Amino acid sequence: MSEFLLGLRLLFGSGRGSRIRFFLMAAGGSIGVCCLALVLTIPAILDAHDGRDAARQPLTSSNGPADGTLTLQRDDAYGSQPFTRVFIARGTGGTQEAPPGLRELPRPGEVFVSPKVRELLREAPGIKGRLPGHVAGVIGAAGLSQPDELYVYIGTTRAQLADEGRTLKGFGYSYAPSPAIDSSTLTDVRFALATLVLLPLGIFLSVCARLSAASRMRRLASLRLLGLSTRGTQRVNAAETVVAALLGAVLGLGEFWLLNQVMSRVGLPALRWFPGDGALSGSTVAVCLIGAPALAWFVGRKSAREATANPLAVRRTAVPRPPTKWVGLLLVVGLGLVCGYCATAFTAHPASSRGLNAVLIVVGVLATGIGLVLTLPLLSYALSSRIARTTQSLTLNLAMRRNEAEPGSTMRVVTGLVLLVYVASLAQGVLIQLEQATRPESPVQEYSVSLSAVTTEQQRKLVDVPGIHAHAVTMDSWWDLQAPGVTHATTAVVATCAQLERMVERSKGCVDGTMMRLVDPDSGTNPKPGESYPFRFDGGKVKELTLTLPTRQAAITAYDPSAIGSTELIVPPTALPAGARPQSAHFILTGSSDPDQVRRTLDGIAAIAPIAEVEPVGLNVQGLEQIAVVKTLLALGMIMGMIIGVAAFVVSVTDRAVERRAQVTAVTLIGARATTMRAVQCAQVVLPLGLGLLLALVTGKLAESSYLITGGGAIRWDLAGLPLLALAALGVVAAAAVSAMPLVGRRIDPELIRRD
């Protein structure tokens, strides 16, 4: 304890520089701990979402008491959001348990809505048509998976649910039917967050723990020469590193608490949560308060090893030993795994991410990233030694000799930026893999709206929704089960040949103004000519029209899935009765299948026809929500990775500016010009940074390709993303060069070079 107190006294009694360094370490550590707490809390947020969703699911039975409570659930869509309506008819027998978020079951005519639905009723009153009854209250937070959910409980009578309703036994599933992210996608998200955030975070916290390493080592060496034991010297060092890390952890947890309060109320795109979901758990607090000081202790113990083992060499600034070559072993192992998986792409059976491969690919990616960081000082030392021996330039000679003497000092500055480029490559791979997994196979997306749910004016407006490039009407025939003859119905599309051509992949043989059979060789659709089908109409003088399949045919190749692919007949619009609207008909709209465009199109349709039920053909709206959530989490991870990388650079540059003042002053007093010294400082940073970025580009692309290959997607080599990363690397080099110039000031202070 006496050594620990001595360390604290030296910390606060060694001048303003030591105190500034201490608070810089604490501030840097707080940023890292805040990001760590955010990463650790994301699974808890998702689990809270799924837990509330599971707890409100109605447990039903087909064999219940005759007077039991009945329930019926309808899952619709409002724009790109799921809209869930739960109809409940109270009975006198059976359970009377209320769902989470309500005090009692709704009575007939009562409607309980989520806060978002209440806002929607004010913004779009037309939605009231979906909610028969009066709004009697708002669903509590316990009954909502997230604050912006569209969820409604509607009280009704038993007679209205007699045909489709099921007896209610209670509420609560053991699992969430519609999780925020399914288990397979969650694995990819965890891998992405581990590489985008946790890997740079560990490096950043290590950088913060080694600020002003040279001056601290000289002070520790002095204590060792004065007779302090090796363990005592390490405890003195721990007093500064551990206390700074602990203070940073406390500050970081406080920063996260404030961030959670703000973000939970503002929300992220497609991701909202209640403040309690993001509350700090005991495990998160323990990891942050124990992990950060433990890492600082480990890094400080390793950095103080030389001062305790050979203090005289440290005090006399002896020539340091070159970095050991064994540090490159981890990089070799990581690249071996990564390149091995890349090589399987040239075989008949590329590796997949199943079984042991799922673990080895993660190990390979992480080992490559960590090995890259550990190997940079060795590579920097080798490059600096070679250039210093061969160059005739004074600037390069001074710069390379300094890097040769202290390869670790410069690498602390560039490590965060190098790692930022490496994880950016991985981020590109994860986004490509996600896009391949969620991109529809069809290039178009169809939307089916019941024709009876929209007016003629709304039809005209729907055609003009941004993203819609084709439209048509499909109508179903009716048939009498008791009548002889044709024993099935058919579907006809009411469109011109130009409309049909825009709705399908290929069309051949269509003649305008002529009713024709539609034949699709790919799907096997080939209706027999001569069969007659009756179609019924509303609003005109003609209530029924019988159409006979003609001999003439048009060949089409429909997209999959497609509502047009099931049609057997094309009917010109002029062939329909004037002023009549077909019964059992749907208005089909076609647009791009890009997920973002699908969301915008669904929102545009909802703005025009808020009551109409829109069916995205072949698309699960819940899946669309999952895609948006995953993209938000990946974007959040990339932003945190960028913040950590930039913070590591800023902290290291600031520390280096303070630590190098004495050396810069000494060389300047000898006669070196300020312009020469600025060029030296730039070269010291730019050359090792350029080497590191080149390696980061190569290893990052190999790691990305191995991830894409094992993912089984069509894209395996992301050459399109290389120019963007190269431009980012050049921007990083330019920023580092500019930031190195202020190290040389205009005023020379000889006091900086006096001996300790």
C-alpha cells in the first residue's frame, strides 16, 4: 500500500504535465469504456424487445369452454411497418387475464392503442377505419416490444369472432415469434461488432495506458536505482495507470448513462428502445470496472518491465534492443487461416461457415488484426534501419534514426488509423454479405391492393408514387360448387400490352385490343382454350360478364414471385363494361426490389390509402424490419470504430507532442531549421503509417474475401470497394502529416532539455 500511495503522490506532485497526462488517460479511457458498455448493452436491448414480444403472445386453444374469451390476431402492414391488431371478445368462463400493458381485457367497442398509433390517428384520421370502436386507453410499455410499434387491442363481441376466433387461455410464449434479429443474422452482427468495435477498443485502451511511456519509465528507473524493489516499482506504476483507468471507467459509465437517456428518446433509424432496456446491468458494470483497470495493469506491467529489469540503461538512454521477431507469429497464423479460406474459392467446393469453420474464420480475422498491430513496430524498425543506412537526406536520416530508436512510440500514433482501415474492409464485407442475404432474387417488387379498398382517384395517385413504374388490375372469376362444368376459377389481368410488358420479365406475341391466353413456359402455365369463366362487377349496368379463353396466346416469363405469373388471360381495358369495377380484384403495382426503395414505396402507398391492406408479394414486412435493424447496428458499429480510431490518434498525437518537446528542442538548438524539423516529424509518422496502411489494405481485403467466401454469396472478391478504401487511406496519411507539424513550435524553451 505504501508503494501505491507513493505512486499517487508522485502523480499529483510531479508538475502540471503529469496531471495533464493523467486526465488525458482518464478521458481517453472513458470514451473506450462508453463504447464498450454500448456494445455489451445491445444484446440486452434486443433481448428485452423479444422478451416483451413473447410475453404478450396469446395462448389459444380450439377446445375451450363454450362461454370462454375469444381472440383473433391480424398482422397487417402500414407502409413499411407491421400493424398488429388483436381482437378480444370477453366471455364469462375461462381466463380473464389481461395482456401485458393493460389492466383488464377490453370490452366491446373499446380500443387500446400504442402511443405511436395514437399519434397516427391525429396525423392520418383515415386509419380509424381499421379500429372499430372508441379509443379507451394507451397500452403500457410492458405490452410493447419498442416505443414506435403499431399495436392495438380491440374489444368486440363473441358473435363477431364465432367463426374465426379461438379460445384464450392466457398470454406468454417461451420465445418471440418475430424476433428483432433472427439467430443466424445475429451471429453475423456479433462478428461485425467484435471486429468493428472490440478490436480497436482493446488497442485504444492499451494506447491510453501507455501515454508518456518514456518519461514514466525514466522515473520508474530512478525509483528502482534508489532501492525500491521490482514489485514495489510496478505498484508505483500501477498507481497511475490503474487509477486513471478506473476513473475513466467510472466516467465512461456515466457517459453511457447520459447517451442511453438521449438515444432511447431520440432513437436510431429502425431501432428504438425504452430507457430501461439500455440500463447498465451488473455484468456490464463489472466488465467495465474490472476489465479496464485489469488491461491497464497488464499493459503497465509489461511496459515497466524494462525499467525494473535494467534501470541504468533506461536512465542513460541506452540503445534499445530491436523488437523480437516472434511478434509476427500471430500475423502469420492469422494470414494462414485467411489465405487458406481464400484459396478454397478456386476449388469446386469452397469452404462454408458451418461447424468448425465458423470459429476458425473468426479466429483468423481477429488474429490477423491483432498480429498486424503487434508486427508494425518490427516492420517499422526494419524499414527505418534500411532507409537510414542508404539515404543521403538529412531529413530522412533524422526521422528514420528516431523511428529506429523508438519504433513503439511512433506506432502508438499510427496503430489506431491502421486498424481503422483494416476494420473498414471488414465492414464492407459484412454489408455485402447482408445485402446478398436479404436482396430479393427478383429485380422487381409487386404490391397488391384490394381494388374495393381504393377509389378511382386513389388509383391514379398510387400510380404516381415515387418508385412505381408499372401497374395493372387482376380479377378473379367466381364459380358455383354445385354447378356442372368448370370446377375451378381463373385469374385475368386487365392491362394493355405495354403495361403487361413492364410487369413481366419477357413478353412475346401480345396484340393490343385483343383478349389472349397467357402462356408461361417456365411455370408450366398453359390454360386450355374454350373454357368459359364468369366475372362479376359492381357499379355499372352489367353485373356479370362471361369470358372464354381464346385460341390466340401470348408468351410471358413472369418474375418470381409475381401476382401476374398466376394469370391465364389478358383482357384489354376497353373490353370491360363501362363504369363497372370487377369484384374480387386487386390493383397490382410494380417497383424496384431494393429494400430501401421498398420501404419508401410502402410508406408512399400508406400516405395515399391508409386503410387499404397492402400485400408486398413474396415479401415479409417483418423481414424488412430486421434488415433495417441490422443495418442500423452495423452503421452504429462503424461509427464507434471510427470514433475509437480517431480518438486513439488524437490522444497519441497529443501525448507525443508533449513527450518529444525535449528532443525537438535539443535538435533545434544544434542548428536544425524549423522547416527541416517539421519535415522530420512528418516523415516519422507518414512512412510507418504508409507501410501500415498498405498492409491493412492487403490483409483487410484478404480477411473480407475469406468472410465472403465462407458466407456462400455470389460476390467473393470485393474489388469495387478497393478505390474507396485507397482514397480513405490517402486521406488518413494527409491528416497524419498535417497533425505532425505543430510538434515544432516557433518558441524555443531551453528549460525543456535540462536533465531530470
